[in-house]
Amino acid sequence: MVRVTTHVLEAHVLTDSDWIGAAEICQMCRLELAAVLELGDLGLLSPRETPSGWQVPATALPRLRLIGRLMRDLGVNVSGAALAVELLEAQRALERRIRDLEALAADH
Amino acid sequence: MEYRDYYKILGVERSATAEQVKTAYRRLARKFHPDVSKEKDAEARFKEVQEAYEVLKDSEKRAAYDQLGSEWKSGQQFRPPPDWGSGFEFSGGGARPGRRQRAYRGGGAGAGEFSQEDFSDFFSSLFGGETPFAQAGGGARAGRDHHARVDISLEQAYHGTTRTLELRRPQVKSDGSVALETHTVRVSIPAGVTEGQLIRLAGQGEPAAGGGAAGDLYLEAHILPHALYQLDGRDVTLTFPVAPWEAARGASLTMPTLGGAVEMQVRAGSQSGQKLRLRGRGLPGSPPGDQYVQLKVVLPPANTAEAKAVYEEMRAKLNFDPRADLAR
């Protein structure tokens, strides 16, 4: 194997100032366009309209990728995946709260 | 490389029907899917299960795999037989007789939708891009994006960090052969990255086939749990022990934050569980997150005569009934 070291690359962190179009979402999240549109209808996306089509902020991507994985790997449909994602996020928030409370109760 | 017993991985008999294979896969996928599973090693187990299903669900691949024979045991040293894949008809690319290629990962159409990087060497040697089982690529094609995960500590998320990644990619040589190259990339991750955030490295994904644009590399940032701080978006929470007199009478206390120690005023009459907010002391960003401090009043132990006497004095002089409301 040949090792090639490159210079330090500047990473571009995708923030909510980065807008992602429908085609790119489909590719990055491995979702069909129909699914992405349905997620928009379900209120999971807050797209903006531009002359080149609609876009969502890049901060929506982790959630959309999760939906893509659930649909592909577990055979869930769009509304199931949307529900699952909301429940998972609520579960994480509850787990954080539990950890806080347990920290209060723990032996010092 | 090591042999993998796909039937054992899915927990089915070699005589299992396609339906049985599918049911077994679905049950295990649900059990080990990393996004929903609490099992340890969920991600590794899930990849194993997915790979096994990838082979056993496809009648061609399953038949070829079965041809290896049932004598093999998981973990045994293994090489594909020299005439591997012959005798099968393929819908896609044809066998290229006489080409002894080292199996590679990445690039190529290959099986299913998930990234070639997920496959084991065992799978790649049998069904990967350079075996007769890979579908024909054909023509100029843009390189696919690659996704990788990068784990960083909370401190690294706060300050920013540089990370070295090793990427393995196939490189097509001038003689048409393919070699796996390890490409070392150093990435500067800026301060303020949050959980799950994506970082794009343009052109670092799959190289293009025949003139298309190279794909991008996306890193998904994961912030490791921290002993002191709990992270929620950009906000952090810290549980901060205080003495009873500090909570009751108030105090100016030194408290840790990600950016260094700060003085904080605990108000008189504070109780356990109350949260104070230090604005802007969470992860940087626009706007930056906050640090929440959850007070935890800790009682000194009554383990000496003196301590007991102090507590007795408190009882006698403070006239305090914590259960006054309970009796109602």
C-alpha cells in the first residue's frame, strides 16, 4: 500500500446557513424524492423556496439521514420513520434529564 | 482472512427458506440497529447481520456461498477457490478470466445500496468489485460520496481539533489493475461542532470512474460522553455540589466551565436541583450555548461528636419542619 500524506484540509462544517436542495438530500440521506416530499408534508422539514427549487438548512440532515437508515434497514415507511425519530429524540431528552436527576441522588 | 458462517450469524439452518432468512434478518436488524439498539457492540453486530443477509437473500450469491461447503467454521483461515464464480450466469458484468486481482473495497457498483467499506474482507473476496458477482459499472460516472464517523471529546468540540483519518480507496493504475491505497488526510475541525453535525470535505469521497467528478467525504461528528458535563445541543449541564451553608446563605463560588473556571453567585435560599444559567458558556456558535449548573446540596456526615453536636444545635434552634406541608 502506498501512503500519501496530504496537507491539513479545511473542513466545512454544515450549519443552518448552508442550504441543501432536494436532489442533494436524496443522495446524502439515501431517500427517494417522494419520501422527502412526504416528510415535508408531515412537517419535519422547514424548507424555503428559491428560484432553483426548495431547500432545507443543513442542520436538518442528521435527522433525515437517521430517517433514511430506519427506512432502509428496518423497512419502516415514511410516517413510521418520522414518528420513530420524534420518539427517539424525546427518549434522548428524557435520558439526559434522568442522568441529571441521578447525579443529584448519587452518593457524594 | 477469516471464514464467516452467514447461516450461524442469522441463526438459521442451511436449509432455511428465503422467508425464514428474511424473518431472521428482520428480527436481528431490529435488535441490533445502532440507532435504536441498546445492545453492546450493536454496530458491529448489525453490520455482520446485514452482510450475511446480503449474501443469503440473493439466490445466486447464496448458491455460490453454499458451494464453499458446510465444513467451514467461523474464524477459520480462508481463501476463495481458484475457479470462484464460474458456472454462474450474471446479469451484470462478466467474469474476467485470467485476472488475478486483489479484492478491494470502495468504488464500483457492487451489492445493494450500502457502502462497500462496510463489507468484511471475506465478503469482498467472494462478492466484491473485482469478482464476477459485481455488477458492471460502465462509462463515466461521478464518484459517490463517502460517509465516515468521527468521535471527538467535548473539549475538542469546544476548542476545535485536528484529526488524522485513514481512507482506503481503490486506485486504478495505468495498466488497468486496481490497488487499494491508504490515503492519509488531516482535517481541521473548527470549534463549536455539535452532536451529529456533518462536515464536508469536497472531493475526498470516491474517485470518479472515467472522467466524472469525485464524490465528497462527509464526516458525522459524534461527541463522546463526558464525566462532568452533559451535552444538549450546544448547552452543557454540570451538577455542582454545595455545602448547606453555601446554599442557605448564598456564596460566591468558583466553578468549572469548558473555557476555564469562573466565579458564580449562588443565591441565598438555594435548594438541591435548582439550575443556574451561565450564558454563553456552552459550545461556541451563533448563538453560543449556555452552561446550566444544577446545585446539589450535600450534607456533612454526622460522624464525629462535634458534628453531631452541631446538628443537634440546628435541630434545637432552627425550628425547622421539612414535612410541614406533607401532613395536610
